[in-house]
Amino acid sequence: MLVCITDECVCCGACEAINSEIFSIDSIARVNQNMIKGYEQDCIDAALICPVNAIWIDEIF
């Protein structure tokens, strides 16, 4: 699974609240691709809860 955060991100912290090992917010939002395996559902949940739909997911198996 590939997870990206688009430029629409407003750094609200919703994704980080779901899983701070995958998503981190400082001045911009970042995704730790190395932590996704085993936590795919957290990525999906973060994408669904994002208020500006800034989380893009590809390669869902």
C-alpha cells in the first residue's frame, strides 16, 4: 500500500491521532511508509476521517 498526503492538507492532526507511527505533523504532514504494513486499516481510517480528503491511497491488496 502506498499512502501520500496531498497539498490540500491543513495539518489538522486527525491522521496522526489515528496512528502517530505512520502519520506525523510538524510544519507539514508526513507519512512513514515503513510503518504501513500491518496497519493498512489505520491508513484507510485516516483517509476517511481527513476533513479535506488529503490522504491518497494506492495499491490496496
